[in-house]
Amino acid sequence: MSSEEILRCENVTKRFGGLIAVNNVSFSVRKGEYVGLIGPNGAGKTTLFNCITGYYKPESGRIIFKGMDITGKPPYEVAKLGIGRTFQIVKPLARLTVLENVMIGAMLKARDVAEAYEKAMNTLEYVGLYDKRMLPAGSLNVAEKKRLELARVLALDPELILLDEVVAGLNPTETDRMLDLLREIHNKGFTIIMVEHVMRAVMRISERIIVLHHGMKIAEGSPEDVANNPKVIEVYLGKEVV
């Protein structure tokens, strides 16, 4: 892991009417780091991802990627700069083939269709979906759709990957396979921020964890430090810790 900073959020705030979904959140991520982002439902995790990737423009604060202020840039520009993301609810283009789904992602940076095709084929082989490449994407099971979502991101050639509940809905065996794949991707040098409710998964793979609650950052540190943090325990158990 490099000491070089790849992402910095400075006092990011996002409101929806009277609701403050993200409240003055600041943190930074180093190049090559694997960071877990956790918190109860409604904590602001996905909203923060949406601010980083340009789906929402924060009311205040800045988002810095590789030294560049990307606050409020549209999603396609953010993706072209090197940030890819998966979504909480997978929505492949169901009637297109698995290959075509990935080619669409690859076309953002590819010089032509042939290059996008080659990139998509290599990516599908890497994530274990090569044999399914000509099937309609809608015919895949949940675990396969999660891998397809990941393949579409990898086809963008991102430097930073944001994963939104990528193991949600998977059984323990499928979860372990996904974590093995994510670890392999991380070992290739990708920087990853992972939103996850499956605590076993996020604690097992993350190098550092950030905790949100009611839109505010309440803790940050190693998995062990966060797991033993009284504020975090109170948030998850719903009671005071003696």
C-alpha cells in the first residue's frame, strides 16, 4: 500500500429537504488501501457513494480524487477519471448478453468495439463468467449477477472501486468465493472502499474501517479497534455499553 492519497472527502454534507443524509463527513483513502464503510441502515453510506460518484451533488464540502476536485462532476466523467462502482441492487441489462453488458462498460475507454470486446472477454474469464458470456444477463442467478456487476466495473479500468453490498444475498460459500476474488483484485493494486452489512465479510477483508451513524462519522480505525469501540457497539446493539 502506498502512502499516496487517492481520495479525500472534506466535510461532505448532503441534505434531502430537512433530512441530513451525510453530515460533515471527512476521511481520506490511500492508494492501494482496502477500506470498509459500515453503519446501520440509513447511516448515509450509499448516499456518500452517490456524492463521490456524481449521482448527487453535496450541499457543502469537497471530494478530491488524485488531487483533483471532482465535486459535482457527472457520473460519466467520474468514471472516466478512474472511479468505478457497483450498486446495492444489481440491475444488468437483462435482455443483452453477459458479454454485451461488460462491453458497454469497456467502451468508455476503449478505442473501438474490437478493443472493448477483447477487454470484456478477458474480464469475464477473470471473474469466472466466461462460460456464461452468451447468455442473457437476466438469466443469471444472484451470485452470478454480482460477479457481472463487478466485471462491468473492472472493464472500466478504474483505479478506485466502490463496492455497495457486493456480498448481500449470497450464501456463506458464495460469500467466501466473492471475498477471495475481491482479495485477488485488491492484490493487483486496486484501491477499494466497501459498503457492507455482512460484518464477517467486511471485518475479514478490510485494512481500515469507517463507521457512519445518522450521516456522521462516529469511528475510524483497524477492524479490531472498531469492533471494540463503545460507540460502535452501542449503535449496533442499541444500548449503552458499561
